[in-house]
Amino acid sequence: MRWRFVFSEMMIGFRRNLSMTVATILTIWIALTGLGAAWLMHQQTNATKDYWFGKIQISVFLTKDVTQPERDAIRSQLQSLPQVDQVYYESKQEAWIHFKEQFKSVPQLVRNTDPSALPESYRVKLKDPKKFQIVASAVQDMPGVDQVAAEAQALKKVFRLLGGLQNVMLIVAGAVLLASVLLIFNNVRLAAFSRRRETGIMRLVGASDVYIQAPFILEITTAAFIGGVLASAAMFAIKALIVDHGLKSAFGGILTYIGWDAVWGTIPYLLLAGVLIAAVTAFGTLQRYLRV
Amino acid sequence: MIRFESVTKLYASSARPALDGVTVDIEKGEFVFLVGQSGSGKSTFLRLVLKEEKPSRGQIWVAGKELSRLSHWKVPALRRQIGTVFQDFRLLPNKTVRENVAFALEVIGKPRHTIAQVVPEVLDLVGLAGKEDRMPDELSGGEQQRVAVARAFVNRPMILLADEPTGNLDPATSVGIMRLLDRINRTGTTVVMATHDSHIVDSMRRRVIELEGGKVTRDQSRGVYGYAR
């Protein structure tokens, strides 16, 4: 394979179809940004959801020096309330297991946490989640109770918002992705037509399919790759603006936020998706419009 | 070198066959004129040799290979053994003479040093030394056809197919092209030339295969154009 030759043919193609190539780059950029953003939202949602999320409405954290009679008193108090449906007990060991699971993507946090620092707790499922205030005030001041948390209620709204945002992103991305596939199809068809004299001669002198098709495929996958790079840059912007600036200032410490590693982890998939979509579409188009 | 056995070619668009039971045997090193009116099947004959078309019936051997048994991916290798020249030259307008000829080698992956060596040789052979850097539109018709011949011959094919190569040229220029094809033939290359230029056929006195309505009506060594009638 003479890459220099294939590359120079590709550059000729670039110049010849400049406007179409720019359009391809832009649509791929938008489509991949939508996909990547939806993926980040998904990760952001998961980052905050711990083991108990969705199962319970109230967590009653116990003090470090809680005694067995205190534990029993709290449990029977909870169970006697008509609003309570189920009471689960989470020991320190179980808390540590769930903590490790939730933060397995942040190993330095797990390493720096002392297992004994995690409190034991009662996790309470309510018959009517809206009545959490009654249950909370009933146990709040009992000996052995450190803190009563009803974060899950607030978080559900955030997750509904993130989930909605994620779906909008996916729909937009899907539509723009379809547009870019059609654009690539047209672009390759036009390129094949405008270079039919060259490809005709190539065929005649016995060039192989690979040599004839490679410049077209390389041209469009390079455009898609550029779109992927732009979409990757957009991922950093989304993390900085929407997650760090938007969500953090609105919800502060009650959410666990995705880190830069989530952004870096998304980028290879974006680039790969862009290149694959372009290559497959271009290859399919050439089978039809470039007689070899 | 080229062998047609009872070859019939039907196109979907026409009820009349383009070739009708053609049996022809062309030996290595021969120079053959394919004559006949427009639509007599000359171009179809050449397209079948290149495996650009498949015969509807019959068998074709080219360079020892039966074409219907040649798989798709081996077609390029077949075409590397065949050079082709057309009436309309088919040069790339945005490339120089040298680049046009080199293109034929680049696209089959020949190394650069080989290209740098053989392109000047073949340009010298066709009489274009000194015009390597001209663009096609700066050349006369005869010179453009010489570039096309150089491109067809640069890979030293065993067979050279020429479809009306002098069709767009004046008689004096045509003689020059014929001398060139004759010289290429003397290197051992089999030349098959489709034409309806009677002067050329008469003056060359080579084998003549005449087609009429897709049938071979004459196959004569050292023939002239209109002998049969």
C-alpha cells in the first residue's frame, strides 16, 4: 500500500468537496455531543444512586457509642409508627461494603476512608413517602440517633431532571446522527461521481478495490474523526459548565459528582463511534455507487 | 492469448445479441484489426476481454485463464496484464503527462523508485521526451493519444486493446500512432485494435476480423478493410 499516494488522493477529495466535508464534520460533532452528553448524564445519575436508593425514604444514622438497648428502642419506635412500612438495619460492615460498591470508580476515596468511620443505620421504607417529616421528628431526638436524613426525596427530583435531559439528548443525537449518515451517503456518492474518471482509469489498469475505495473512506472518516474531536472538547465544556457550575451550585454536597475521569472515559467511545459510523456508511455507499 | 468460444452477449436493453456465437483465437504476439460498422460488436468484444461484461453464453480465455472461473478479486490482476487505449484518450486533466502515466503504476502499488525509472523510459518510447511536465490540454490530439498509449503500456502488459485509437485524429497523426502500436507489437505484446479506418487497415496488412451484427463474417490474415464485399 502506498499511503502517500492514497493520502494525496484523499487531500484532493477534501479540497473538491470542502463544503460537504464541513457539513459532515458539523453534524457528526452535534450528534456525538448529544450522545456523549446523554452518557455523562447517565453516569452522573448513577454516581449519586447508592445501594439504598429507591428502596427507602429515610436513613436514621446512629452514633458511634450507641448501646444495644438504644438500638432496640429506636427500632421499636420506628416499627410502631403507622407510616412506616419496613425497617432495615445496616451494620458498619454492610455500610462499608455498600460504600466500596458506590465509590469503586474513585479508588483513592475508598483507600482514604476508615471503615469504622461509617455509621450503622436504620433504613426506613415508608407507606407514604410524603410523610417523611413525621417519622423523622419521632426518632430525631432519641438517644443513640446521630442524624436523620431524607435526601432521597430531594434526589428523586434531580434524577427525574437528569433522566429527562438524558432522553432529550438521546432524541436529538439520534435525529442528528440520522442526518449525518444521510449526509455522508450523499457526500460519498457525490465524491464517487466527481472522481469517476480517476476511478474508471484505476479499474482499467487493475487497481484493487482497496486502492480505489480507500481515499473515499479515509476522507469521510477523517471528517468524522474531526467531528469526534470537537465533540470530545464539548464533553469537557459540559462537565465544567453543567456539572461543576450548574448542578454543584444548585445541589451542593448532597450529590456525588462525576469526575474528569468520566469525561476521559467517554472520549474514546465518541471517536470510535464517529469513525465507525462514517466508515460503514461510506463503505456501504461505495458498494452501490462505485462499480469496481 | 485471447480465445473466444461460441461467445454470445445479450444486453438487457436489446433483443438482438451484441455478439452472436463468436469463436476467435488470437495468438501471443499477433496484431489484429477488429473491423465493422458501429454497433457490430467491436466494443463489446473488448469489454468482454477486460471482464467488464460477462458473456451470456460461451467461454473466454485471456492469458491462460477462463474468465467465468476468475473470482472478483482476481480481476485486477487480469487487467494488469492488459493495457487499454480509447478514442477519447481519457487522460486526467489536472495531472501532467508524467503524472498521468505514473498514476497507472501508483494505483497498483508500484514502488516509487520503479515509477521514477520506467515512466521516463516509456515516455521516450512514445516520443514524448521533453514534454513530461505539460498538461493534457497543452498537447495536440496525437500527443494526448501518445500519453494514453504510454499509460497503457507502462506496466508492460501482455495485451494491448485499442478501441478506435485514431478515431479523433487526422490521417497524418494516425499514421504516427499506428507506427507506435506497431513498435509495441514488435516487443511481443499482442495488440487488438477496433477500428473502421479503412486506410489504416489496408496499409498495415495485418490479420483482420470483421464483425457484422455480432457475427464474425471474415477472419483473414494480412487482410484489407473492404475485401469481402
